[in-house]
Amino acid sequence: MRKPTISGNIFVANLPDGFKDEQLGQLFDGYGLVVVAHVARDFLTGLPKNYGLVDLAPAKAAAKAIAIAGDVFNTILDIMR
């Protein structure tokens, strides 16, 4: 049986209009295994809310992504605790 992987959740703000889950995941592919990438959507309209969450494994990958990607993507990145 495989051991569960401990991951780190990253909050990403200031996403462009129309950004999709797949695009968000692709942005973080190079930093670790993207377990889940989700862009928040308005419940009634289904339109993106310009922020999302990325779950990266291992947890150290999330810290690395924040250190590097925050400057590269010019967006707000934060590890959810």
C-alpha cells in the first residue's frame, strides 16, 4: 500500500477573467505534483471569482512555488494553514 502524500495548499489571487482549473494546475506543474487545482466560481452565474486553490505535493513544493512563482506570476500566493 502506498503512503499518503502530505501536500500544501496555496491560495492564488488576482487570476485573469476566464481562468480555468486546468490552466491553474499547469502553472504549478513544474513545482511538484498538482493534486488539485480549483478556480472559485460564483454559485449562481458560474463565472470565475479570480482566485483559486492549488494543492501541491509534497508540502515543500508549495513553499518553493510561493518563493518563486509569486514574483513570476505577479499574483498573491499564500499557503493555507
